[in-house]
Amino acid sequence: MEENCLRPGESLEELFEGGLKIIQNKNYYRFTSDSVLLTRFVRAKRGEGVADFCAGSGIVGLHFYALAPEAVSSVTLFEMQPELSEMSARSVALNGLENFTAVCSRVQDIGREYNEAFSLVLCNPPYERGGFENADYKKAVCRKEITVTLADIVDAARRALKFGGRLALVNRADRLAEVLYAMKSRGIEPKRLQFVCGREGAKPYLLLAEGTKGAKEGMEILPALVNARGDHF
């Protein structure tokens, strides 16, 4: 029955928690450990209304929900590529999740009906610079800032968040100053920060950051996280 929902190039994979499943396609960008690290970094609050920006196949929204289903009231998956958005909608249907919605939209074009609608925005954005050169465009736009920038994402999060709502994202460690400035300059005060290393004592390669709309200054710096498995979880 489950295999009947799959299309050419697709496979069905189990998530790491909650017994949920997700459809992946070898012809599109497949999720890496970044998404899982982000969902484990954020602490879910009861009644959480969640937006997943640059959702891809829906991994961040699905995994975050799997970690705390009793706390999350709704999840909206925003993805600009129609094929990925439709694929995430089928994953949602496959898992019988009635409190999920898949919306095909660029982050910059999210409608006004979503203004101040969410208590939490999660985002594993494209964070490599440069063009896609000879890379497959469908995969490149998920990795590189071709169609959306960090500033675009934080602007959209500011509009979508309620006062006191949070934005949590993952990015390259060497873009720390840019991430913190993008949040702070738009009224989203950085409150939690954690670096990710490939091994103990190594130079960080990723950062996990969380900011709160309208909060006072003061940031918690967590101990560095060691992700020895590298890119894939």
C-alpha cells in the first residue's frame, strides 16, 4: 500500500523518532544531518504553531513534530519547488497528519494571511554562496543562495512570527556575524547559539542559532556539539 504512493526515483525512509516516514527522491536534494541537528536544538513549547521555511521534502517539520507531537499544534511547510512541495504533502498524507499543511511558495512571497501566525519558524536554508555552475538546478537551489538569501529569510520570519515567537536556523559557522546581524537588525534578538564540530576540539563547521522576536538582549552559548557522522545522519 505504501509503495503505491511512490513515483519513479522515490523511496520511503523512516525517521529517527516517532515512527513517521518520509518520501525522498534521488533526483532532488536529500536531507542531511543539518536538518536533524536543527530539530534537536530547538525546545518545543506547548501549543506550538510551526512554520518550516525552505522545507524541501518536509524533513525539518516532520522530525520536529516526531520529537514532541504532544506540544506541536500545527506545522506549515513552505517550499518553492512544486515537485518537492507535492512530495512533502504526500509524506504528510502517508503519515495521517491532519495538522500539517504544505504550501508551495517562495519565502519572499508568503501571503499576508500568515502574518504573525506562528510561534516558531524553523529553517535549514541554502547557505552556500555562488552560482550552480554545472550542478543540477533542482539540487543547487537547495544548497546555494540562488533564489533566496539569509536576509530574505529573516525578513519573512519577522513578518510570520507573533511577538515573542522564535526563529531557529542552521548555517555555516563562518557566517556567524551575518546571522546574528540579520536577526538583531530585524528585531529578532539572538538568544541561543551552538556550534557543531566534526570531532572533539575541531574547528566548528556549522552553527545553530535561535532568536526571539521582541526579546531583551542576552544570549546563551551552549557547549559545542560533536557530529562525528558528518553530512548524513
